Amino acid sequence: MKRPKMAKSQQREPGSSPNVRFEGTVHATRSIKGKDWANSLDVDRVPDSKGRIKAILSIDDCVRLLEEGFELRLHRAQKIGPLDRSLIVTDKAFKKWIDGQLSGMKDKPMPEPFAETRDT
Amino acid sequence: MYRTVSQLESVMGILAAFFPDLCSRVELPNRSIQGRPIYALRMRAGGGGARRGVLLVGGMHARELMNPDAIVELMLDLALSYLNETGRSYGGASWSALDVKIMLETLDIWILPCANPDGREFVMQQVGGDRMWRQNRRDNPGTPCDGVDLNRNSDFVWGVTGPATSCNPCSSTRSYLGPTPFSEPESKNIEYLCDTHNIKVFADVHSFSEFVLYPWGHAPTQTTDSTKVFTGLATGTCAPLTPAGYKEYMTPRDFSRYRTVSQRVADRIRQVRGRNYVLKSVFEVYNGTTTGSCSDYVYSRHIANASRNKTYGFAFETGPNTGDNLLSFQPTDPEPIKRDAKAGLLALIQQSICAIDFIGTSLFGLSVQSIRTIRDRMLANTEAGRGWIDLFERVQFPLLGIVLSDRTLTKEAATLVRRVKTLATQHKKAIVSKEDVERGIAFLNELAKRTTDKKVKIDISTVSRFLKGSGGQDVEKVIAKLGKSKPAPNKK
């Protein structure tokens, strides 16, 4: 992806960004000097199996990095928000699970420990 | 599906209420930054006093949701296996009822499954929450930005920055290291558990990428230049690590132990369903400096202060890199990954047992320090010596079950530990007598008769052969010989 020409961004107010962030990789262009650029990117790094510099990027991160001369390859957009409710165990389901696990265990006697680990 | 903070706490509360002889729930001294109580659970069976402790921590990074669930499930699984006297399997990885019994009767297993409850709540909070939240929920004064990365806040080379460590509360890295080391109550709880319990092995469970990680994180690890020790590094600089190109020392013995144990953990995980966890140092994850991490901190404690116990600190990164970070952090079906994690953690617990320490110290009140000194100062200094240590660590777990199941064998083991301790204490003058050799070989023969594991039989016969040639020699010569001749590799 070619780097789009952009005007210098204005400082955004916190919370003014659209409700989205991106998963993408960051790449140095010719204008980036030095070998250690990846160590000072200030992005939310996530591991990448191909060894690329992969990150979760806000709109502000994207603007800043483009202005600094990096190339971004955005792989997908993510809506900012909480964990989907369908992925959270309900209290009813939790009770059913724990009751099932412990069924018949309440008065289960402790096994006899190894002779030498018994309290005397 | 992921459990809420209160459901995770309920599992611990129910375990403690149902099985008070097995589980104790403890409220830690530091509540979360938003005032939530934080709990740990200790599991142990049988009697006895001082034991080696293992501490498993999860949920430090809020968005890594699977691990707190996996850790509480593991405790429940262990309790049920112990009480029902049954084994435990995760996919193709199995442990016998005897294995579970040994673990619970020789160790104190501690869990802190949800180290960052405010963060987890925020990830699940349906109004205003953020599923990608990583830090705790500290309100950083003078900034519009919240949160401290609890895994950058420990007192270990704190304040040195890198690709995923920042001094800026508003950093996009989400890795703000906090205003001071251990400024956060949640990370102080780790320090508290290490200070107050005999924690020998620690695992901080994160996601994702399928790694088993060991120190160091601030710099590459090396085993040759013992003058390079972190205590001499500048900290609190809010700048990259100096000097450039610095590599941190680890003793060859510890490096070998980390690699061996990590490999055994990875092997067990592979048995579950074939996933290949890769061994790395923390530094290698981003090929850059990470400071203030918990696993480095716990391992660094004995180096920073020699009066402290050594704790081996590991970190896991559970779950595959799917290429989609939402699905990597929070897969729709986390069950297979939790099984991998539970198998890995159980393997680590198993590797935390020291048979000599248990038989000598816990059962018979004998200090085994002189044996430990010979291991660490003499055997560990050569590759061959480390080979013998590795062999012992490999066979001790299967053999401990046999020994503890028979009172006569337990007493004989204690007598031999006592004799080895005497020889180790006076090693310059002491002679390994013919009687010592005969008694040792008779004990080994008995163990060989009772084990069905072919690999263990081979290891026993390797030790027997060595012992046969040691009668009448002084201890120093015997140790020197161990340090020169590596045991034959056991490939069967």
C-alpha cells in the first residue's frame, strides 16, 4: 500500500476518533533512518509469526506513523467496545457447571495420605 | 466463553468451603486500584510443615481472558482427581492418580488466577468497556489516560524503556510502567506472595503465540560473562537500556534448568493435541527490551538479595497466533487452548518437585543444603555434571511415587539422603565406602524392579554402573568423575 499524501494532522481531542481501531503491520520507508526504529514506535505491539512489526493501531496512531514516514499495511478493522455478551458465561450457566462438577463431592472423605506425609 | 471476576472468585470460595482440608482461600493484603478484593488459593494435601511452593498467576493483562479460567479449572480438576483417586487427562496428555497425589502431598500449589480484576471487569463491562484493555484501571493524574501495565511495574530494571515498555501514561504501547516500582497494588500482591511463602517456581500465564518463556526480558541472555549483572545497570532512566549491546548473565546451571523444564512443558502440551509451543527468552518475543516483568522479577530476587530463595520464573503465552488478534486474545472456543495450558501448568508443577528436598527436609527435618551446594557449585559447573543433574531431575518424579508408596523404601531413602548429606558435608575427607555403594545399589535395584518405565530403568542402570566404580574413593574424586563423564544419553 502506498503512503497517502496527508496534511499535518491536528492534535485530536481524546475520544474524538471514530469508534474503530486497526490491526496492521508497520514498515520503514527510505525516509526512516537507523536500525532501531521498531523499538521506538509507540504502538500496541502484538506478536507476529512472520517476525513483522504488528500492532493494534488507533486512528491517531495511523496518522502519526504516516506523518513520521512509515508505511502501514492494515489487515482488518475492529470496532472498539466490550467483549461480546455472548462470550461471557451467565451466572445460570456458571451455577449449572459448578454444580455438575461438584455433584456428590460435598462429603467426600479425604484419601489416606502417604504414611510419611500424615500429620502426627 | 469466559467467566466473570465474581465467578472466578466463586470457584475459589467453593473449593475452600467444600474441601477445607485441601484448599485455603486467602484475601491478599492489597485490594485493586478500584477497591476490589483480590484472592489467592492454596492447595495442599497431607500434613507436614515447610514445603516448596509453586505460584501460578493469570489475568495480569485484562484482555488475555482464557488463562484465569484455565487456572481455576486446573485447581478444580486437581481437587476432584485427588479426592476421587483418579488420574487426569487433557487430550493425549495424562497423569495418573499417583502423580496427582504426589503433587498435592509434596507441594504447596498457589494460584492468583485473576491478578487484575478491575481490568477484566472493564473488558466485559457492557457500557463503555473495551475488550482490548490490557492494564489495570489506575487514573493517572494530570493525564486523560488510565492504566498501568502490571507486567512492567515490578522492581526489576524498572524505568528502562523498550518497544513494549513506556514511561508515558498515554503511550499507545499500553505498557506504561507506572510512577514507581510496585506502585500498583495488584503487582505488589505478587511481591507479597514471594516474600511470605516458599515459592520455588512461578508461572505468569499470558496470551498469545504459543511460547514458553524464561528470563531475561531486558536484554539477551548469556552464560559466559558473570560480570554482566543487572544490579549494575542504570534504572528509572526512561530511556533505552545502556550500555548498548548489553547481555545479561545467567548461570549455565539455571539456563540448562530453564531450557530442560521448558522443553518438558512444551512436550506435555504437544501430547494434548499436537500444538508446538516454542521456547524463548522474554527478550526474544519482540527482540527488544522488556523491563519490570513479573517472571524476571521473581527470578532476579535471589540475585539482588542473596538472603532470598531462588525462584524460577516462567511465562507462558497460550494460544496460537491466528493472524487476527481479537480471535487470538479471545477465541470463540477457548476450550482446546485451556486444555493445552492446563497440561503445561501441570507439567510445570510436576517439575517443581525435588525428591531429595522433600524426603530430607519435609519428611525427616534434615537440612539438605550441603547436597544442594555440591550440586550448584561443583556439578553444575560442567556440561557432564549438568547431565547428571538432568538425569536425576528426569527420574525423580516417577521414582518418588514408588518410594512414598512403601514406608520401608521411604525410610531407606531417608537413610541414604542422610548418608549423602554427611558425605557432602565432609566431602574433602570422606570416603564412599563399599557398604555405601552396596546399599545404594540395593536401593536402586529395588526401584528398578518396581518401575515399568523402560527409560527410567535405563537411567537407574546408568547410575548403578557409576556407583559400582565409586567404592573406596573419596567424595571429591567421585564428584570430579561425575563432572567429567556425562551419563550416556537415554534415547530409548
